Amino acid sequence: MKKFFILLSIIPIFFFCTTVEAEVLTQRNKNIVKAQVVKIEDMTEGNIEMQETSVLIKEGPFKGKHITFTRTITKYSKNDFKLYKDSDIYINLYIQDDTIMDASLAYVSRQESITLLAMCFLGVLVLFGMRKGVQSAISLILSGYLIIKVLIPWIKNGQEPVYSTVIVASLIITISFIMISGFSKKSIIAIIGTILGTFLAGVLASYFSNISFITGIENEYSQFLILELGVQIDFRGLLFSGIILGTLGAVMDVSMSIASVLDEIKTQQEKASLIELFTSGLRVGRDIMATMVNTLILAYAGTALPLFLFLSFMNMETINIINSEAIAVEIIRALCGSIGLIMSVPFTSLVGAIILTFDNEKNKGYKYHRNIYRKRRYKV
């Protein structure tokens, strides 16, 4: 219970840091302000759809001022949508001599809908998970905090992406399992099994990326960081970091399932040997592994679906598709993650069998000596 309140006390700090960063971001981008659509008029020029948009600025030095601008609705682009009255948006102000010369749509305010979805998620999690659900929610928030507030700044400041991810992933694993199951044998088993399986995936990804001459800059975001922002970081290491984080959740699920089963078996059958526990873990792990590997592969395939569609329209031959870096990265990501997931089964089973067997023998020795002491004391 103590650990629960300690971790719970971290949440206000998380929201405070988030608010401070949001204020700093607003100050840095003071030409982008929030506004509300008060009037909209649809127009058409030939085949081009446009909207004359009147908005009320809701923040910044021009708060309360009404301005009007025209936006073009472009098919098959990020502007392929219509605004409506009372829509909350962010506009980019073009200012000269403290006067607004023009404005344009920066992006739509989506935090309300995302917040609503997040509340629905947390509500369902707490409703059906009860105390475990609350602990899972806190664990999830802390994991996101570590990634956004710790890992990303470390990488931005020039730290090695792989080493930084290893540290943050270890913290996420430890905090998550302790939050959910407490500091117990089951948690220790799951922590060790997850670390071994996840980092094996990272090692394999590093090796096969090197022998496959993967640069890590095949996607548009990496190229934008280099060409537009001039960022110089280890993009290959960033790729490995992504594989470690992407594999983490699935491996945690498998490791905790096996650790829970082994702990329950040992509780019900104290005489179960190390070999029996290990083989039981493998049998259970095989059933879990069959579905989890499929889940992992489909998750990676889902994120790469536009890429697959693009290559299909290009009518590229299969050999050329496989040899392209974009596809090779997805294959390495999926297969290395799956190998890490599969190997977490024997890792967790072996670690669990050793810890539970050793702990049981230690308890037997303690009980034996305690009984001897009691008998001697009684005789005296």
C-alpha cells in the first residue's frame, strides 16, 4: 500500500511538468493562437472548394479580436475536411508592426476529443479492473512520462539512444510490475524475463540491421529532422530503441502470465520440482506465444499498411520490395520483436523455476531450524 501512495504522489508532478512545458511551447510559438469559428461560408471557384472563415481569437495579445481568412479544401491532403461553426482551431497569425496582416489555419484543436477518448479508456479500465485497473492506469501514465520527459530529452541532448532506451525500459518494466503485483517473487520473475526477452530483440535488431546496411533514415520524419532541422543523432540507434519499446508491452504480457502460472503451481504443489515448473512454464508459454506473435506481427503490418499499398501501386518486383530499406526495416522490426517475445517464454520459465524452487528450499530450512529451536526451548 505504501508503494501505491508513493507512486500516486508522482502524478501531480507529472501534470505540473506537462503544464509548464505547454506554457513554454505557447511562448515559443506565440504566432499560433487558439481561436473559435464564429461564421463559415462555403465557396467554390471552378472545381476548387474554399471556406471563408471568421474566427474569434481566444488567447494571446490579440484575444477577443475577430479576423477573417479563406482556406482551400484540398482533396487527398491534410486539409481535406470542412470546418463548422463553433469549431476550435489554431491559427497562424502573420503580424507586422503589432498588426495582424493575415491568418491561416495551423491545425484543428483535437485535444478535447482525445481527452474524451482517454477518459473513456481510463473509465473502462477502472470500472472493470477495480484496484488493478487504477494501478494499471498509474503505471501507464508513469511509462508515458518516462518516455516523453526522460527518454526524448536525453536523445535530444545527444545521449546514445540505445543506452537511454535500455535505462528507461528497465524503469518502465520495474515500475509497471511493482505497481501491478507488488514487490513479490512473481514480479521479480516477470521483470527478469521481460528484460531478457526485450533486450535480446534489441541485440538481434542491432546485428541484423548492421549486416543489412540499414541507415535508420528511411522514413519522412528522419529525413525532415536531417534536411529541415539539421539534427545529427544516431538514427540507427533510434531504430533499435523503437524496436525495444515496441516489443516491450507484448513481452511484459507473456512474462507476467507465465510468472503468475508458475507462482500458482508452486503454491498449490509445494513439491513441484525445478524441472516440473520449467516444463509447465514452457507448455503455458507455447499457448500464449501462438497468439501474441500473431498480434505483434499484425501490429507492425498495420502501421506499415500505407507503405505496402504504395509499393503495390508502384508494381515493384518482390525481390526489389524486400531489398528496399523501408520494407527491410519493418521485417527486421517484426521478426526480431517476435524472437524476443518467443524467447521470453523459456527465459521466464527458467528464472521462475529457479527462484521458486530456491525460495521453497530456503523456507523449508528456516522452518526446520525453527522447529528444532522450539523443541529445545520446550524441553528446557
